Amino acid sequence: MRRGMIERLAQIETQARILARSGRYRGASSIEIALLAEGFTEARKVFANRWSRCELDRLCEVARRHHPARPEAA
């Protein structure tokens, strides 16, 4: 994989973690949809990784416990 693509995927992973920690998302699936809607077409590669999806699901769960009053995106 080329260096530019690796950096782009790392950027998408970082953005996904930020969204997960916001407390506004139920899990990896809703974050993937949000990133695709924002134009991150490479997000599918990040979300193809089962470990990444599990990590985002966990971050979402923790964030929602700490921010229960926040409206959920999807």
C-alpha cells in the first residue's frame, strides 16, 4: 500500500475515533455511514477490519454511558 493511502486511512481512523468518543453514535456502522456521507470513500477499507469495528463499538458504548443525554445520530 502506498504511503499516501496509509496516511489517509490513518486520518479516517482518527476521525472515526473522535466520532465514537462524542457519544452521538451507537456503533461502528453509524460512524461508517457518517464518514461515507462526509466524503471519506476509503472508509470502507477501515471498516473492513473487524478489530477496528470492535474498538469503535467499545468507544461508542463507553462514551454513551458518560453522555447519556446526548442525542444519538443513528
